[in-house]
Amino acid sequence: MTTLRALAFALACGVAVCAAAPRPAHAAECPPEQAPHAFEPVHPLNIDKIKEQLRDYHSHYYAGDVSAVLADAQAYVQQRAGEVARPALVLDIDETSLSNWRNLSADDFGFISKGPCNRLPDGPCGFNAWVLRAEAEAIEPTLALFNAAKAKGVSVFFVTARPKQQRHATVLNLHRAGYRGWTELVLRDASDTKRSVQDYKTEMRSKIAARGFAIIANVGDQRSDLDGGYADCTFKVANPFYFIR
Ligand SMILES: [Mg+2]
């Protein structure tokens, strides 16, 4: 590479990008227009390696991370409850109040909505069938928050994207897990499919607020549980296992 060409390449490339990104030697030595291999595709991470990391994270760090967030939420709710009229707490359900780890693990992190779930702990385990089993365990720090909030006179609303057809199973599961005495369980219309979960949940919180409740805290495992307003504070519980828009 001539000195002039090298200088032009360095300027075009940008110091930070070139210096930071390890590239094959030929990529650093050839200008892009003359080196068809200069821009190597960024290879995605290996999915089995990611699964190993997820299982390791769940085994060693997940519970601690969740506990830390819920401890902050509980301290805040206990302090804030007496400062507003009609205080309310909004909780998401899946991976916030209830753990679907047995389903996630059985399906090896591959989401399967339909089909039976009768081979646990092996898979496959259809998620809808799993919900109908009503066996998901409580996420204990959230149950502690739930009870602490109630003790402070805070109305607790579950706002979930589970469909209304799953109301019975969801109530049963919440009861089995220890959640009792909530104010309302809000589920989604099955026909409400053309908008994001975030838009749906924001509207549900707006309706709670319109009834005169002051939502002091909103707790969820997805940004779509939390973004959109209608809560004084939001608390994001860890969930690297799936993403909901
Ligand atoms: Mg969730």
C-alpha cells in the first residue's frame, strides 16, 4: 500500500473503528474498493455457546440480580406509599412475578407456543399448555414486594399480555404461588394483535391512572413492560432469556 493510499484509508476508516476492531491482516492493509475481503461479515455468536452462558447465568447470578432490583423496588414502595393518595403498584407476570424457567429450560430457549407440555422436565413443552398447567413458581422477591405493598395499603395491579382466555389458569397459578389479595388482573384481548405489547401495556396503565390511582412503581422484565409512562418509577428485572417488543 502506498503511503498516500494508506493515509486515505486511515482517514476514511476512522481511528477508533480501525484501532478497536481486530480484523484480518488483509483488511487492514487494503483499501476497501480494492479488497473484496476487506469487510468481513460480523459472525454471530454460536447459539449453543449462548445457551451455555444463559444456563450458567441462571445458575449463578440471576437470582441475585433479581433480588437486588426487587429490594430497591420494595424500599421505594414502602417509603413512597404514604406520600400519595391511592398508591398503586403494577406488576408484570411472566419472569417478573412467576418464573417459567421449567418451560424455558425444557424447550432449550426455543419458544414453542402450541402443542402439549406433558414430558417435563424434558421437552417439548408448548407455552400455552404450560400456562394452563398453572405450575409456574413465584419469583420470591416479587412476592415479598407484593406483600409489602399490600401491607402499606398499595393497590396491586397485574398487567400481563397473557390472553383473557388464560384468566382462570393465571388466577390459579398466582394463588398457588402465594399471591393473594390483588386489586385487579388485567389480561389482553385475543383480538388485540396489531400493536406492540408496550402500546397495550401503556394504555392499560393509563386507564388505571384515569381511575384515580397513583402508580408509584411499575415492575417488569422487558422494556415493553416499562416504557410509555404512567408510573413514578420503573424497575427492570433481569431477563436475558427472551425479548418482547
Ligand atoms: Mg414478563
